[in-house]
Amino acid sequence: MRFLKLSLIGVLVVLIPSISFAADSNTVVTDKTPPTASAPSIVINNSDVCKSTASAAIQTQILGFASGITITDENCERLKLARSLYGMGMKVAGVSILCQDSRVFDGMWMAGTPCPYEGMIGDDAKQAWLDNIDDVPSDSKLKKKVAAQEQ
């Protein structure tokens, strides 16, 4: 019997507040739109910039979050630097900038014109690269080949 009384009291404690706070009518409000998170617009007006942008937003009924970032294109920067150096008459320096990319390094090596090494060009540069294999770009096929031979 005591369990029955406690159960009845428990049910009343739960139901009475929900009944007393219920809506007085069945009117539905439709002119209230939920808030929205707007992704920020990141504008780069200059077409000579090696950056691209990305932005995103998410919104719930309580909390919203929006963010944006810029992404640097390192290959684009490398090309612009090399072009600038070449235009100023510093052709070896321009090629050296391009040789920081392993694909260019491998292409130059396969063509028989190794990348400049600390001012050396031609066969001197080739021997210097072989003597200092740690200075070769990390993804280069030459570096992988020499590492495989050493094992």
C-alpha cells in the first residue's frame, strides 16, 4: 500500500507541473525563423596572390559557428619567386628555387643537367649532390635510390 501511495505522489509530481505550464491555446507561431550561421566571405581581389580561401558554417537552434581560412599554394609561390629571379638576370638562382620541388629536381637530373648546388653547376654540382644526399628534396627518386643502395 505504501508503494502505491508513493507511486501516485510521484506521478502527480511529474504531471502537475507539465500540465500547469502547457500552452493555453493551439496557436502556432510561424513568423519566427530560426537563426542561421553565415559563412564569412573571404575575398582576395588581387589575382596575383598565391592563396585560396575556404569557409564554412553550422547552426543549431541554440548555437552557431562560422569560420574561414586561407590556404597558401606553395608551388605558385615557388614559380613566382623563380620568375622574378630569372627576370632580374639571376637565372641560376631561379632554377635553384624550382629545384626545391622534387619533381623538378628529378627532371633536371634525368635530363643530365643537375640542379645547381651552392654555386656549382654541371658535373661539379652532380658530384656535390651525390656527396650531400641529405640536401636532396625528400621525395626525390634520386634520394630514394641512394637510400635503397645503402641498405
